[in-house]
Amino acid sequence: MLQPLATLPAAPHRLRDDADDASPAGLMARRIAAIQFSVRQWLLVLGLAASLSAPAAQVALTMPPDCIAAPAQRVPLPMASDTLHLVLPASIPAGALLELREAGQDLTVHSDAPQRTVQTPPRYGVTLLRVQHPMAIDISRLRPGGGAGALEWHWHCNPQTGERLWRWFERASALAARLTGGVGSLRDDFPDALLAAVKDDAFDSRSRALAEHLAAQSLLLAGRAADASAAFERAAQAWQDSGDAERASAARVGVAEDLNRSAQYARVPGIARTAADTPDGSHYFGVRLENARCLALHYLHHLDAATACYAWTSARLDALNETLELASVGIDFAAVEVARGNADGARKLLLDSLALAQGAQALTVQGRAHFALAGLARDQGDVGEAMHRLQQAQERFSAASEPRWQANTLLRLAALLIELHAPGDARAAVERALTLLDARHAPARVAAAQLLLARIELSDGDADAGLARIEPSLAAFQELGMPEEVATAQLLKARLLLQAGRVDAAGNALAAASVATSRNDADGNARRLIGAELALHAGQFERTANLLRGMRTNLSLSEQLERTRLLAEADWRAGRRGQAHAALRTHARALLALSRRTGNAVLAHTLRAAITPLRQTAIDLLARERDAGNTGSEQWLPWLTPWLLDSDAALATGAPASAASPALDAALSALLLADNAVDTGRKPGANAIHFALLDSLARAGDGRDTAMAERELSAAALRAIARPGQPLLALLRGRQRLLRLWIDADAAPRLDSLDAQALRQQLALLRDLLARPDGDLAKIDAQARALSELVFSGLGGQAPPQRLQLIGGRLVAAIPWPVLYWQPAAAPLAEASEVVLLRLAAESEPRRAAAERIAVLLAAQGDVAANGLPTLSAAAFEPALIQRDSPNRQIQALAVASREQTLSLLAEPGAWLHVSAHGRTQSDRLLASGLWLNPQDGSNDPQFLSWADLFEHGVAADLVVLNACQLAQSDGAAAHAALDFAAAVSRAGAHDTIAAQWPVSDTASAVWVPAFYRALAAGGDRPDPAQALAEARRALRASRAFRHPFHWAGWVHWQRVAVGE
């Protein structure tokens, strides 16, 4: 039996005036509890009710006698679990049109009848159906919840006007179908022609109003917020003129929200309310309009007013049963709590919002909650949690097609990459985000991006570039009337001025950053750090220490490092020198412990790379000890020695540390091949590389310990490494100073200060000359002698060492040692000495017997015309060359190298592996150094194997020879977390690694490969890769074709030395 319209159940309006806690947090907590209670009840009765279908409320539709003049009829919606079943009597003529209008809720219409749907405005969409018999119509809510709403219907009986309406709705529904993505989704695909047709063919006040609303929505999804706000104003007026106040209210919400998007915050309060104290809380769009006012109040820094505003909107949304919108408001309100410095309260609000946001329509809300939680985690120094939350946000924004929020994700990823000392990737992420933003329609976001670029310059040590970046950002925030952001920019400017040595100007910038508008933790911490450094420059060491020790606990990773640096400086200058060095070591140990807890090998590496600024500070303090006359090694060597142990050297077990990253390698391949490809139209997915990197850093593994053991290197163990004829030289770079450590078996250790700027200049000139096979030999010799004088000054007067053992990371790896001269009158080191780069690891591992088999991988030939990689014509002969000079070893030639095969061979304990392939290193990107392997699955493009895979799988091979270009390339940058592939092979566990710093000649293999393996064979059971590489260099020098140092000076040898050896 059909229910009369008057008896259909209406959605409840539950007012909360008597609630004990009417705050947003209290309302969300109760709503979560109610949802959980409903779920528990449902689970209890599930077994009994599983066979029952959802109840259906039936409504019989009748056609009024005067169909043309009849007004629309309305019925309230049933609860979310119910279906509204519309029954059409057979007396209704076929061909008539039935117009179903939403009133407050998004609906789904199920019918086999021909239909046209326009879901604009949201919650007030229209479906037009052509009547046929038999005909059934079922109506259900699109999203869960019991929010108030109704269904209206209207008959169109005149065949002529009905057909015109049908044709118009056909175009309008085609346009509406394009409007399903997020803000920015139509940026490159704006439906100009279809929109013009819809507007031109509109024939009455309702169709004209709907056409205006579709135009405004199109501009919004194109990311043109400033244009969209004006278009929504026109739509609101058109709806008002047609007598539809509800749809006019929806359009006014569009006006206010787009003014917020375009940072015109001051205009929003006047749009949101027609009278100062009378927000309309009786319906969804009235509350949403007020919520736009709340957001504007926050950005105008009226925090108390914003708090009261959000409390009101939360209460009204709860009363209207709008659960998803309540979750969205919770996220906005959490931002106010962050601005107040209440990080714990903000986190609670965000977690509650995440719990409330359920269902397919909740993806963007969920993403926003994860995005905000990522920001909180970053500010509190929890980089692993921040990466995880940001990756969760990105997945949801991608699924919801939200380019604007993907741009925001890129900016937050850039901020995290700055923390992880990956400035190249951070810069690339910001630049990509800027392509998704527009200065006119999103000026605040663009200004924030410029601010991030200035932070990148700060972390990269280029204060002048940072100051140039920050001025337009500061001006934009001032023009937009955003005082909190102005204060943040002023504080960053002060830090840049301090880095540039302009102390007085930094003090002025700090004074210009109003305390009243920088109440959040990040600004408060920045203010204290700047004040502490200014006090340090003024000689107020105790004030500096007191400021730093009184800082809040919510510090980002970079703030923690800066605090420790300044505290060590203050303690040292106040005479507490042991305390200063102890603070630096304590922080380093904490970073190591944190890296072990990540369960992610690549993230663990980046966290350990953050130790570099602490090491640099310790070196600067030791330089001052030396300047003060404290030259006895018994004073400074115990402080220095712990910093020489490689904190990033993983245990050589070959066990996986975390899941593989083929998606990341595919994105890196697309990025790098785009540079090589003949077809300049080859472009990688614009966001692929950034989001693949995010996924790799966010992914947890099995938690295998990839950090060093708790032991530290002792001075005695360090001195034991230097043997007669095998001295140890370390180049130690601080923030401002460069030290050289020299340990010889027959003399006391010495510590000398070198001219860092002169060394960098000479090195850059020499490397430029060596990087070409036609480099001028006389100029190379002159630059090599000049650099030798800088590096070896004061060490002459003795014979060249038989073996020169080197420590010092990137700087040492960047120096072409074989072309240097121990003494001006002697031959270069290539003739006189073996050169080894040592990696000191905290492990005790006995040497294994020499391998009986050598695996030779030949990789990445493919279609050279398509992929741009040259053919390795000599590679096919290398297995035979190796076999000829390794008569007692089995040679296993693997002509088709796959990713899995390569990783498996590297992880084999004691293996010897020779790789002949193309290599690539792009030193400004964190993970862009690796091998090109053979194409797979019918593709012409080779696979890329980055160094991240090595850290994730581990390396246990004894000897790895990388006959590939650039895999030992080092730019000498001390503070970057990026690795070259050869260094990663060594750090991941290989005992000996041979590789080239720059592109090498394929045909030179015919000379150096036999010489190298011949010398290894001569070593019998104790093969010596250092001696073998020295012989290979000499063979190249003695040849006619390859005597130029381009062919032999770039080969390096990394040797892993365990502390216990």
C-alpha cells in the first residue's frame, strides 16, 4: 500500500543546544561514537537480517489535470538506508517528460527510461526522464547519512516545449559529465565549445541560471578561481531572478569559496552574511557559506573569531546530520589550533575527522586530513610519519582527480625533501607544483611556493639567491593581507641574512616579524633560533644557551639540527668544550636510532645523511682548537675519530631491507630517457617521478637494521689502519673550514687547516679539463700540480706512499688522485702509488676466500635509435677477455640482464660481479644514479636500476666492477643526501667497488680489463683490487690510444674496512 505524502518519514533535525560539549572536537567525538554504536548494532543483527532488502518508501505519481501550469511537487527524503520507489500509473502518456530535482542531498536515480542528468549545483541537481511503460524509478542517497533533503518533481506535457527542453538537457548533461574532477582538472581541457552551446541555447530563466552555474563550475575546475567567483555571482543573481533561493544560496557559496581560493579573504565576510549576526543555519548551503567566512577569518588572523565561527558551523552540521561536512570543518578548525600553537589539539581533531570521513565521496576529505597530519609530523621532526601521511594523501587526491591538492602535496613533499637534504628533488617538486598553479587565481599558493624555493636556497647555502626569491613572496603576502605568512617570510629572510653574514639586517628582519602574528610552533621556534644566533654573534653565550634550552619540544628535523649546532657553538665559546662535542655526538646517535626504526632503507639513509651538519660543526670546532694552539693529537683525536666512521654503511648480509621499487625506477627511467631520446616529444608523466619518490620514502619494510652498530671508532683502531707505506689521509669539511688529517705509522697524527675555497676552485678547473678526451695536457698538468700543492702541502720530504688510503666522503671521491703529484719532481700517483677510498664500517667481518666464479652482466643494448643510448660495441668481448686472464675462474656471461637477476647477483655472499652497461648519474636528484638494464616485456626502453634498490635489497658481493659511465660521479657537495651508484654499492655491503667518475671509452676496455684481471689472478688466494686497478691505469697510460688522463684518471676504488679488521 502506498504511503500518503504527508506520512513519509522526514530526516531528523537533532539540535544540540543541551549538549555538555558543543565544541567541534566534542561534537565529532560524539558523532564517531554514534557511528561506532550503529556499526556494532548492525553487526549484531547481521545474521538475522542478511536476507532482508532495504526498505522502500513508495510514492505514486499522478499527473495534475492542468499539467502545463502545475507547480512542482515535493516529498521529504527517507533515511539513508531506504530507497524511494516512484510508481507511475499507466494513465500518464508516454513521451511526457518527468523532471526530478534534488533539494538538499545528492541522489542516485535508477531507471531504464531514457534520461539526462545534470548534477549541478551539488545537492540541487536535475534528472530529466522520458516517460515509457512500464516504468520504474528508484531514488537513493549518493552518500551515507541522514541529512535533511527532499525530492521535487515537475511534469512537462507540451510536446513542443518538452522536445526543446530534452535537446537542451542533452547538451547540458554532456557538459556536466565533464565536471566530475577536482579543482584544476579542466586546466588543460576547458570545454569552451560545449559551454558556449549550452549558454546560447538556454531558453528560459531556469535554463539560463543553470547555464551560468555550469559556466562558473567549469571555471572553478579549470583552476581559475578569480574568474569563477565572478561567474558564481552571475549565477546567484540568475537563480534569484528565477525565484530559486536554494540554488542561489549554492551559487553564493561558490562566490565565497573561490574568493578564498584566490586569497581575497577580506571580501568573504561581507559575502557570507547579509547581516552581521544572522548566519542561516537552517540548510546545508547556509552553513557552508558561514564556513567560508570561518576560513577567511583564520587567514586574516582573527583566530578567536574563527574559533567561534567553526564552533557554530560544527554544531549546525551536527544538527543537520551532515557527517562528512563535519569532518571537513574539523580539518579547517585544526589549522586554527595549529596557528594557536596547540599541535596536540589539532592532531586530535584531524584523527577524529579521518574517522568520520567514510565512503567514496570522502576521498578528498580523507586526503586533506592526511595532508594536515603530514604537516604536523614534519613540524615535530617525525619525517617517517610525515612521508607516510603525505603518501596516503596523494593516493586519495589522485583517486579523486584533485590537481589543486596534488599541487599542495608537491609543495609539502618539497618541504620534507628539504629536511632530508635533497634540494634538487625539492626544487623540481616546487617547479612542478607551480605549473599547476596560477599567480592570479592562487596567489597565496604561488607565494608559498616561492617561499619554499627560498628555503631550498637556504639549505643549499646560497643566501643571495634565497633573498632574491623571498622578496616577491613577502610582497605578495603583504598585499593579500596575510599577517601570519608575512611573519613567516620575515623570519626566513632573517635566517638568510644571517647566513649571508649581514647580522644587523637580520636583527631588523626579526624585529619586523610581529610576535602577535606568529603564534604557531614553527614561527616561535624560528624566532628563538634566530635570536640565539644573534646573541651568539654578540658574544652573549649564556643567553644563547638559555634560549636554546628553553625551546619547545615540537621541532622539525632541521630545527633540531640547528638548535644542536648553535648550542654546541655557545658551549664551546663559553669554555664547555667537552660538553659541546658530546651534544653533537648525542644528536648523531639519536638520528642513527631514528633511522633504524623507519623500516625503510632509503628514508633511513636520508636520516643518516642529516648527521652531516653535526659533523661539519664538530670539524669547525676542531679547527678552532687547532687555531688556539691545541695541536696535540691526544686532545683532538678522540673528538674527531667517531665522525670518521661511515654511519650509512649497511650490514653486508644481502637480506632485503624493504620492498622493491619498480615504480620509482620506471619514473626515473622516463625522466632520464627524456634527456637522451631522439624524439623530443618523449615526456615522462609530469607528477610520476615526484609521487614515485614519495611512495618509496613512505613505504615501510620489514624493519631490518640498516644502520651501523652502536660501537664507535676508537683512536687506536683508526691509527691501526695506517701501516708502513700505507698512510691515511682524510679531508674533513666543516661549514666554514677544511681540515686535513694525516696518520702515518711512523709519526704522530697531524691536523692541518687547508684553504677550502682555493681547493674547490682548483678542483673544478681540473675536473673540467679531465672530462674531455681532448683536454689540453699542459693545462691538466699545471692544474694537477696546483691542486697537489694544496692537498699535500707540508707532507713532502718523504717517498710517495706505496698505497695512499683516503677518507672524506664526497670531496675525497671528487678529486682525481691519480693525476696528482706527491712531490713536484716525482711522477704522478698513477705511476707511483695505489689509491684507495676507504669506507669505515662498524662491523667485524672476516675476509672470505677469493670467488671461483666471475659473473659478467652485459646490459642495455635495446633499440638505440629509440632510446638514445649508444651501442656498447666492445661489451660482447669482455667475457672472453676476462676468461683469458682469469684461467682459474669460471666466467658466467649473462647477456640478458634483468633487474631481479642483477640484484640477486649483488646479494650473493662473496660474489665477483663485472657489469658492462650504460650508467647515468644526475647528481641534483636524490635517486637518479644507476644502471641501464635490458628492456623487458617487449619495450624498447631499458630498465633503470637506481641505488635505492641496493639499499632495499642489500649487497654482499666481495668485488663489483662497474664498467659503465659516471657511476662514481661526485659533485663534492657535502650536505646532499644523493648518492652515486658506486658509493651506494659500497655502502650497501660490497667489500671492493671499482667504477668511473665520468663517461669512459667503451673500446678502452680491451686494454684495462685484461690488465686488471691479470693482476687479480697474480694475487692468487689474496687478490688485491687496489693493486689491480693501479696496473690497469698504467696499462692505459702506456697505450697509444688511451694515454690521455681522461681514460684513466676517473677510475676509483672504494674499499670497505670493518672496524674489527
